Amino acid sequence: MSGRTDVYDAEKRSAVMRRVKGRDTGPEKRVRKLLTGLRARYRLHRKDLPGSPDVVLPGRRLAIFVHGCFWHGHDCARGARVPKANRDYWLAKLARNRARDERATTDLAAGGWRVETIWECELKDEAGLRGRLARMLQA
């Protein structure tokens, strides 16, 4: 192992990666709190829909995905980072995630759903995000 403090051995990295949550993440909870403040009624993680959207508003036929910038390859500073260790693995992994997201969006749209994606970096501007959510609810 090098002298860098941000590089883990395989066992430690594995433990860190196991702790990464796929649902009920901090960003998801913040979006849900904003939706609740807007008096929106929603369901969570509908497994019967393509991609199992994070938040679903069935009456409005609206599916919302809350994506982490790194994990879904967003075009922002955090999303553009690729780990230096095992670079080929990560590039392939992120490409598969993006392809899966695109497939889910296409399938939902084909089924008559409106699909919105909220990126983790958008949570920095809570007022702006609240306004965007309000517009989604009015459409």
C-alpha cells in the first residue's frame, strides 16, 4: 500500500462499499421531505415499474429517480471523477449504470410515465429544487 491515506487495502475497501446504500439514502430523504412539504402523496421504490423509481406519484404518472452523481455518471465535478485504482472496472461499471438508467427511462416513458431525475448536486440549492418539484407537480 502506498503512503497515501485515501487508498484502502482490499478488505477495507470491500467493507466501505458494502455500506453504500441503494435506497433510503440521504439525498432521497431530502427530496421526500421537500415533496411532503409540497403536500405531495407518493410511493417509494415501486418494484413493478422499470428501474424501481425512488419516488412515484401514481396519480400524476410521475416517476422520480434521485441519483448520486458519482454512481450514475453525472456531468458535474463529482460525477466526472473516476477512481485511479481499477480504472477499467469503474469505467465499465458506470457505463452499465448509465445504460440501465436510460433503459428504465425509455421503458417508463413508453408506459405513459413522466420521468424526472434529480441529481445529488442539485440538493445544494434547496430553494431551486423545491421550485422544480413544485413545477413537476403542476404539470
